[in-house]
Amino acid sequence: LDIPENPIVPIIHGDGIGTDVGPAAQKVLNAAAEATGREIAWMRVYAGESGRERYDENLPDDTVNAIDEFRVAIKGPLTTPVGAGFRSLNVALRQTLDFYANVRPTYYLDGVPSPMKAPEEMDMVTFRENTEDVYAGIEWEAGTDEVEQVREFVEDEMGFDETMHDGPIGIGIKPITEFGSKRLVRKAIDYAIEHDRDTVTLVHKGNIMKFTEGQFGDWGMEVAEEEYPDEEVFAAPDSLWETQDEVDIPEDAVMVEERLADAMLQWMQLRTDEFDVLAMPNLNGDYLSDAAGAQIGGLGIAPGANFGDARVLAEPVHGSAPKRAGQNMANPTAMILSGRLMFDYMGWDEAADLVRDAVEETISSGKVTYDLERQLDDAEKLGTEEYAEEIVA
Ligand code: NAD
């Protein structure tokens, strides 16, 4: 991205603990920028509760336009009110600006409690398709005309007869497009090339869902085969069924391979060090990235970002945790490391490294927020602000 020297960066602090972690993250990111000769001109923008207060709207146009125009932005969590009629604000933001890839790095920070035997081996980045799949929300409630129209067909296909079943059926549609699959896989491959990663793994369930998940794999492999030179990207044939140990991969090339989603959840834990960049349809990405995050410290730590074409919106994985809101308790690490991901996207490598090192040094010195403190022996519990100040120091 061609980023100005002192860019304007829109920031939404967010609802609930967003009011704690937003300002704390800003402080740390400012310090890292300053220490590396940069400066960020923050532009506070509003959504969720703060949007309703100032604009009487959940997602004001000013906010969407600012992110659209300035192209690099960061947000805290937004509460999705329970009940009918509320579309998730997060989904609305992602759709309006076509952030089609949800990106989550999962890497181990020294000192973080983890259930894994060798958590330090985990260093993956997941690319989850963000606009399609069963999450497109195309579904019909049992009893509606739409369901009744296809009911007979569905029952036939499933081999039902009336002795087994004449009750309600809900129906959903799983759209996976060539366009959506290919642009997601392209983003993942480009990322792998830029960051000197060895592999891109396409994770799908194509053995069962051939024309949706299977196509995702085929289209992804097509991108690898047709759009990059062999020395740069090597599409591993038959990687679903055979190990790739024997395959002759050109030196320095990124290998693109496929794995079945269920097996992948195992491999991720048993052979953690084999995986680098993962690309997958929406539902697989949701489950897999949460499971990966839990291995290296969970929600308080897990950063993320939404990538579009020439646009990024960084955001922590966690929600607004209303129970902890406004108490100077929440862990701002996820929001801070989301800022790091934003720096990385901007090409501010030095500032990005500094953020990671400072966070790691703070945690490994035993100075942590309540969520980690209760899992560690001999740790010192700090409030959100004090923890951020420690990172800055
Ligand atoms: P949550 O992530 O808010 O909380 C789950 C648990 O994790 C809670 O026990 C909470 O205390 C803990 N936790 C989360 N973040 C933490 C942090 N930074 N430090 C310490 N502890 C932390 O998930 P939820 O309770 O399912 O959702 C609450 C609200 O957030 C809902 O309205 C939901 O829609 C929204 N949400 C928003 C986003 C987003 O904005 N991207 C993501 C997920 C959930």
C-alpha cells in the first residue's frame, strides 16, 4: 500500500471493553510509531453504542466513508444486540466495504499459558473467506412456502419415508463461487510470498461437499498453477491423499497443498510446525481459527484483520465482554497486536516488530491482566492501563 508518511487512521474504540482496550492500544501503537520515526494522525469514528449516541445510527456513513477513504483502520468489538431485526454490525461493515478475507495470525508469545506441549511451534496465519458459504445467511424457516416447495425433493434425496419423518425441516444454501474462492486464495498466496512462508494449505471438506468445498480446493489449486511461475508457487499434486515428503519442490517456492478440514484440526495440534498459511471457506475458517487461537492464549491475546483490495480493517477476535466493561480489567493485547498487523500491512515493519517484542517482554516478565494472571503462578495482575504503560516502557 502507498501509505502517506503520517497517515490518518480511523479508529473505532468499540462497545463494552472496547472503551478500555481501544485507548490502551492507541497508547502502545503511538509509542511504537514514535520510536521508529513515524506518526499516526488518529481519527476517532463511531459505531455501535457511540454511533447511536452521536448520530442516532449504529453504523454512520461518516464511519464507513472514513474507512473507505483512508484505507487503513482499526476497530474494537461491537455488541450485536440480541433479538430480531439487528444485523451484526461487524458483518455489515465487512460487507459494505467488501473485506473479503478475515486474517488471523496465531503465534506463541513467550510466557502465555497454553494447553499445548510445544506451543512455541505454532506460527500460522489463517485466511478465512468472509462473504460466502453458509454464512451468506440464505436460509428458510421450517414451514415457509420456500421449504414446502422443495420438501419432497429433499426427502427423496435423503431417503426419508413418512414412517420416519414428517416434521419440520429448515433449509439453508451454501454458495461458494469461483470468484470468491480465487481472490481469497490469491491473497493468501501473495501474503505467503511476501512473508517468506513455505506453504499455503487449502482447508476444505471436498470429499463430502464436492461442488462447494471441493470446488474451493480445485479453484485454489488453479490459482496456484496458472497465475504464478513454478519457481515462485508450486501446486502440490495429490496432496490430499499423499504426504509431500517425496515431492521435489523448487527451492524458495511456496508449496500450495490441500487438507481435509476435520483432519486439519488434528494435524494443527499434532504437527503444528508443518503449517504456515491456511486458506479456507467461511465456516471452516471460523471454527479452525478459534481453535488455533485457544492453543496460544485465547481471546485476550488473539489479533485479527479484515483484508479487502487495498484496504485493511484490523480488529481483535474477541467481543465486547460487557461483564468486564469499564473496569480497567480487560486484556488489551488482542487489540494491540491487531494494530501490529495493521503496521505490518502498511509496511511499518520496525514498528510492528517493536510492538510484538514489547508485548512479549511484558508478558514473560509476569506482568499480565487478570485473564492470564489466574492461569499463571507468580504473575502480577495489572489493570488495562497499567499493563499498556508497562508495554510502552
Ligand atoms: P466475548 O469475546 O465478548 O467474551 C467471551 C469471554 O471472553 C468472556 O468471558 C470475556 O470476559 C472474555 N474476554 C473476551 N475478551 C477479553 C479480553 N480482551 N480480556 C479479558 N477477557 C476477555 O464474547 P461474547 O460474550 O460471546 O460476546 C459479547 C458481545 O460481543 C456480543 O454482543 C457479540 O455479538 C459481540 N462480539 C463482537 C465481535 C466483534 O466485534 N468482532 C466478536 C465477537 C463477539
